Amino acid sequence: MKTDTVIKQQLPVVKAADYLGETRGVMARLDADLIDRISEQIWQAYEQERTVYLFGNGGSAALASHLACDLAKGTAANGRRRMRAVSLNDNLALLTALANDLEYDEIFAEQLHHIEPGDVALAISSSGNSPNVVRGLEVAQQAGATTVAITGFKGGRVKSLCDMCLVVPSDNVQYIEDSHLSVMHAIFSAVRQRMLNSADRE
């Protein structure tokens, strides 16, 4: 009896220096001016006493929670009122109820039905094609809110739904998510400095 022998090709081990070099190359091609405009839009929302809503799936959900925390707590300065930043990923009971009673595609859209003009809906999605993220942006757009996406690949379906869409120039999810975190911290740092500067003038 003939036995076929399957020989698996060994892939080379990823070297940290190579990975970090590729990540730096991707981030060097980011649209820094667009990141600044997103920061300015979030600051305008603060000045108008509006709310920033953030959402995403998987690793992007963690990034949405991270930026919401940074904006709501990390920007606090000298008794100034806090920024209203809410991650739509953080209420597990609500998410599972919406997914169970409606469908998973609606978990963000349902939470955004009360969004208003001047509010910001900021979606994070590596592919830009997650149905629930797309639905959330559609609801926000229909309500007249400012829509922002931070994504990768070619921008996906969210690109046409956004007032501002930052596309990380990569089709590697790890490089995209690394870049997303750096973008989040750039936004946070810009907003925090505005907060400090405005507090100093009072």
C-alpha cells in the first residue's frame, strides 16, 4: 500500500527587527494632516458639549474602549468639564441583548439612534467592512452626526459613509492595528494639549 508523504514547508520565523521595520514604514505613510483634522473635530465636539461615540469589533473594540478612556479621563485638566466619550462596546449585557433579540449587525446602530448633529461617531475597523460598523455609521450619518472611520486595506464599505476616513496603507492586520493605536494616542495627545491650553487661559 502506497503512503503519500506530506511535507510541510517551514515558514521563516518572524524577526522582531523586520516586523518593527515594516510597522515603521507603514506609519510613515499615514496621512498626518488628516489625523490632525480628526483631532480638531473631536475638540470641536467637546467645545459644543457634544458626545464622541466609539465602536469596533475584536481588537478594534479594545481600541475603542482605550480611546474612550483616554478622552474621558486622560484629558481632564484643572477642573475643566470632562469630555463625553463613550465606547459602545463596553456594556456586555446590552450588546448580548441586542445581538440575541435583534441581530449582531444592529448592536451599534441601535445604540446610536439617539445620536445628534454635532456628535461624533468614530468607528474603528481594520477591513472597513464589518456589517455592524457599517450599520452604525449609516445611522449616525442619517442623524446628521459627524462620521469618522479609522481603517486599513482600501477603506472598505465605511469609506463612503464618512466625513473623514483614515486608511492605514497596509493589508496586514497587525500593522494596521499597531498604526491604529499610534493614531489614537496622537489624537488623545492633541486633544489633551488643547484642554491644557484652554485651562491655562481661564
